[in-house]
Amino acid sequence: MFEVPSSNAGESTSALPEWETLINSKDVYYMTVSFKDKVVVVTGAASGIGAAICRKFADEGAKIGLMDADEKGVKDMEQSLTSSGIEAFAVKCDVSSEEECGLAVKVFIMRYGGIDVLVNNAGITQRGAFMETCSAVFRKVMDINFFGSLYCTKAAIESIVERKGMIIVIESVAGVTPLLGRSGYCSSKHALHGLFTTIRTEIRNAGAHVMIVCPGFVKTNLQTRALGTDGGVTKHPQSTVGRQITSESVAEEVYVAALKRKNMVVLTFMGKLGYWISRIAPIFYEKMMARKFRSELEK
């Protein structure tokens, strides 16, 4: 376990990772041969999807950098990995702080020589009607979900581009569709989508990549910490559509998609269905979703 230091760390000195280059028409695509010995840094790594992604990539031979504001949780996760013979290193970091993100990323670059994969996973959610939700809730959700990913990416992108690596963004179906009663969460995920699709276009010719992952409803402890309209943890029950999947199943799909360097992955049958209906018949989707989630607006 390592606390974010106050001093600067060194520069990247490692060799470029191995990639397989695929030529298709006039475009050049890169496909990862393996993540063995690659450096994979995951935010929100102490639990849920982040922890499952750490375990999956570690099982495939990657070196794992863990970031989380939960000091005990991220330390326990680090110990769990290292006790299994996995090379892992944890840094306590609040991703809403640009300074902490920058220093944490420098720690990993100094320790491992660079970063091959950054998984922007840390996030929080909120529930409640827009009219009743205080502005501070939107600011907090954006600070963690959007700016946290921006800060970590800004700090790591030079190393990732140098190593022709990848940024994985754990977004949401709510990043590409509306979602009643979660206007703050939805806004942060839509913002991520705009940011990272644009970053992908800027770094593609350098051989680096951005993959966006849009899970549907996942069974994690995220919902137990959902913010209410006043900024406190809400006691209002969560509405869902379809079966909730596990963090482990998300991690499996993320890993396979990362090997193929996909642009975007939408998970679960209901997630895919919602995505396409919202594209083909957006007004119908809005009305259907409003009926299903109307309880979210009840006090």
C-alpha cells in the first residue's frame, strides 16, 4: 500500500509493449496479443467492477496498479492479489483531486516504467427528480465520474500513447440513453462519452486506443451509496430493468473486448435492446423508460 507522495516521480523508461498490427483497407488496427506483463491501472479498484477487472487482468498475467479513495479496501485488495503471487501495487487516491490523480499515476510510472492500460472505473451515482436535487449533488457526481477520469487520463496519456496502449472507460448505457431520476449520473456519463470518443480520434493514428464499456444494471455496492436529492445517501429503492449481472461477468467481457480493441461494448440483452431502441425510436424509448422508472421520482 502506498500513500500519494508530495514529491515528483520519474519518467517512463520501459520498452514498448508487443502489439499485433492488422492491416485492413487503408486503416491500421492494433490488436493486443496478450496482457501478460502489461501494466494495467484501475481506478475504483477496491470493490465491485474495479476489483473484478483487477483480478481478471491479473489472472492473465498483467501487473496491476490499484487506485481507490477507500484506503482499507484498496489495501486489502492489493494484499489479496500479492498473496496469490500477482505483482500489484495500491495507491490511496481521491480521483476528484487532480493533484492526487497526477501523483498517483506518477507513482505507477516510476514503479513499473509506464502504463499500458488505464481503466477509468471509479464512480458514484444519484437518484431523484431533477427539480428536487440540489446543485451540489451534480457537482459531486461530475467531480468523481467525469473529472476523475479526465484527471487520470491527462496524467497517464503520454505514457499510454508512447506504449501504444489503451484507455478503458467504464461508462454506462446511461451514457448513450436518457435515464429517468438519474439526471446527474446520466449527465456525467454522457460527458464521458463525448470526451473519450474525441480522445480516441486524436490518439488513433499514434496506435493508442480508447474502449468504452456500457454495462446495464450490475450488482455492486454502488447503489448502497447512491446520493439522494439533498446530497446524503438515499434510502429510496432502486428501479432496474432485466437481470442484474455480476462484476465478474463484466470483467470477463471487458477483457475479451480489450483483446480485440473494440471501440464500444454494450453489455446485457436489455442494455443492447435499450441502446438500439433509443437510436431507432427515441421518443418511444423515453416514454417506455419513464413508465418503468416513474417510482424514482416518488418521495
